[in-house]
Amino acid sequence: MTEVAGRAWQVVVDCVTCNTEGAATEVHAEGAEHPLTSTCAVCGRETASGELVSGGADMRDPEVARQALAAWAEREGLSSEGLADAVIGLPLEEVVHRYAHGHPVPTNLDVIAFLFPGMAAGAAPKGVNVAVGEVESAREVERTPDDPRAPARVLVSVMLADGTLTGAERGYIDRFLAAHGMEPLTPQELRPWRPHELGPLRDRELAEATLQAAVELMHLDAVRDGSELRIVRTYARVWGVDEAKITAWDRHYDRHYAPPMSSVWRALSRWVR
Ligand SMILES: [Zn+2]
């Protein structure tokens, strides 16, 4: 972790070398012309105060790309295939192919950055401010398959996606947990949880009930933006829940909660999400 005096923040940007979306983390300090550091999680390109420290691996070489992906996956506690699926959303070989041709590689890393509080969700399309330190603390947690607290953590992450924590949202989550025989939220759980931190949930019924509750939770606050829905979709992918169900629940709660004018607006804005 970088210690700096004054205000410092992290920004997630696309890597200029390997073309991976949201893979480079820049640490900025107030008043500094260049980022203090910039590090790509994939190719390893690194700069310090604007100077190139390491050019990064040549991802056009398929062997180098496979090795770089394996190393990244290991740091995340995933297999290469698991990482390609959970973070990139493509089969591993397709990812290697994209690197070989220099094509941009899409990821949900910017969505994951949205999960961290302290920034206005949706305010910045690419660069999302995160308080230095929060990303690190998220990494320390062990990933457990079928973690009994996974539903609570998904819901709290969706609740925090817009940067606010209202009593109504908190109450909704505690009622959901009680209805499913789970303990209420603990103060330690009140932070965003990254989708692959939670691991798979094999109880299909519970996975679907949780994501449906996440969609309803998203509609509880009148102001919602596309980022919350993208986060729910990311969890759905990790848990193997059909995306069509998410869309159907979204429409259902839209009709249920939205005042008439705003539902027209939302129907229109769905096209541009
Ligand atoms: Zn890179």
C-alpha cells in the first residue's frame, strides 16, 4: 500500500499496453502531475511518477499471455479458466486470441471498482475514485464456496453501490436474512464484496432468491443507475443464474416501485444502458 501525505486516491483505467479494460490501477496524490504509481494487473506494466518502470509482458505472444493470466488468476485465488469466466466473461482461449490480435479485452473490473464506497457511482465513466487501502483490505478475505454469509454480502454490496446506506435498505436486508434463517448483518460485513470473493453458491434456490432480493433492493431507492444492475448481473454470472431472470425481475420491480412518469423514462433509458 502506498502511504502519502494529503489526499490520495486510486483510479482504475484501461491498460495502454495490453488493452485490458480497467486492469491498470493508478494511485494519484493531490497536486501531483502524474500518477504516483500505475500498475497493470495483467501484463505488469508499471510507471512511477510518469516514468516507465517496466514495459509489461508482450501479451501478443500466446504463451506469455497464458502465463500472465495464470499469475493474475493465482493472485485472485482462481484458476485461469475461472478468472476468464468470472472477470472477463469469455472462454480462456478466446481471451488469449484477443491478446494475440491486440484486440481490447473487456472485463468487469470497473464494475468491481464501483463496489467500493466513497465515490459517486456513475459520476465518472471510466476513472472511479476509491480510497487507498480499501482494495487491499478486500483481498485479505478468504473465499469459501457455499459461504453461508454470501447472500448477506451480495445484498450489502448492492446496497452500497450508490454510496449510501439507508435505514430502509438495511431493514430490507435484515428481513430477508431472517426469512431465510440467517443472522443479521454484522458491522464487519458492511463493506462491498467483490463477486469472486464470495465463491460459488450451489443452492440454486437461495442464489436466485438472493439475486431477486438484490434487484428489489436496487429499486428501493428512487435514484438508481445502470451500475447497480451491472453489479447484480456480475453476481448472477458468478453464480450461474440466468440473466433473463435478472431482466424480468428488474422490469417487475420497475413497474411495482416507479411512479408513472419515471417508469416511462426508465423504459427509454434501458436502451442506452
Ligand atoms: Zn497491461
